[in-house]
Amino acid sequence: MNRLSSEARAQILHMLCEGNSIRATTRLTGASKNTVTKLLVDAGAACQAYHDEHVRDLGSRRIQCDEIWSFTYSKQKNVATAKAAPEGAGDTWTWTAIDADTKLAVSWLVGGRDAEYAIAFMDDVAARLSHRVQITTDGHRAYLDAVEGAFGGDVDYAQIIKIYGQAPEGQRRYSPPVCIGAVKGRVEGNPNPAHVSTSYVERQNLTMRMHSRRFTRLTNAFSKKVENHAHAVALHFMYYNFVRIHKTLRVTPAMAAGVTDRLWEMADIVAVLERWEQR
């Protein structure tokens, strides 16, 4: 069986991490669509396994959490009339937790936006931290029980609820409503009001939309399978944490958090994939 070289694998993965769709990557590299898709799936699984093993005992002080929307196969309103819609079709949410100081992506979860996923997500966040932290989320009610169940009373937790006005006239389809205010509220412990914010995690949502084609709006590059969507998210966060230099920090988030002591290249992600394959 023919196998891509490590250099070719690194090139393809780098293209996927920099906003290219699978079809665009095939045109640029000459690799087949099935080859690129299989590489994405394997790399995503390897990245998720590496993150689960190595991103532990973090000394984070402030965590911001949010959810970013996308869809799989078709938008939720069209699932009922879609032909052969697979399981998981429709709205797909990615829960993310960002360290406000190091900008490290501490945890993520792809799935629905209900209480079950909130609990699983916050349990994973809590399992990766070494001591008490301050957590900020939006006003999504599912967070309340999830944070309580994951941390008990050993957390400083606050919510920030943004108030939106009307979208600009004539731009309601493409432009978000205007934020006209925000209300901060203490939920648990003694959170510092000066650090009650979700700005960093919301900025990371923009980074994800720019670097992962599956999140780009108004294109046909959306995920057709929720499993592949999850693999693409895992690859993105591996690239974001270990390879992409943060403009403000001048190092990668993983270096700032002490998870690694050096700057990674795409070849290092390929090495992680190859070790995973050998297992």
C-alpha cells in the first residue's frame, strides 16, 4: 500500500489548519480526497489522544468558556427533509475552555448544547486543573449545574450576560446584533469582577472560523459527518496550542502554559500521528 511521506503529510495537515478545504487541499497537493480525509481522521484521533494524556495538572488561574455554532450535513431546520441525513446531522456545537493568561485551549467538546454535554465538558475541564480557578461563562443555564457538579464549592464562578440590540438595517442576515451592554453576576465563590469576561474565548472562536474551513459561514465546506468534524476540531486545537505563535505572547499557548518547552512544527504533529499509529 502506498503511503504519504512525512513531509507530504505535514504539508497537507498544514493546509487544513490554515483554512483550506479538503477539495482545495487535493487540488494543491495532488493527493486524493480519500487520502486527505483519512489523514485528517487519523491526525484528529492522534491529537485528541495526545491532548488527553499531556494537557494535565495545569496551573491555570482564570478560565473562560463558550460555545461556537456550526452544522453537520445540513442546518437543523433542513434535517427533516434532507436525503439520507446521518446521525448527528444538524446543529453542532463546540464547547471550548481557554486559559485567559496563557491562551491555552484547556478543553473542548463537540456535540449538542444541552445539559448532558455541559456536564461532560465541565468535568473534563475540572480534571485538567491542579487548583482552584476563576471561571467565567455566558448566561447559558446548562453551565450552572455543570460547574457545580464538576467543582462543587471549590471554584470562583461568574457569568456575564450580554445585551444585544437590533442588527443594522439591511444586514440582519450577515451581521450580528449590536452589543449594547453586559451584566456580570457572581454564581459561586469570590470571583474578581475585573476578570469576569469571555473576550479571549470569543476571540478564539474567530480564530477557529478563520483556520478551520468547516466553520466558515456561507460555504459548502461544512462537515458531512459529525465524527470528521470532531477530528478537524482536535487537529485545529493541536495546531493552535503547539504550533501557531500567539501574536501577543510571542510564544505558543502550550509554551506559555509550561506544557512544552519548545516551538513545534507540523512535523512534530506528524510525529505524534506516527507514534499513535504504531500503538
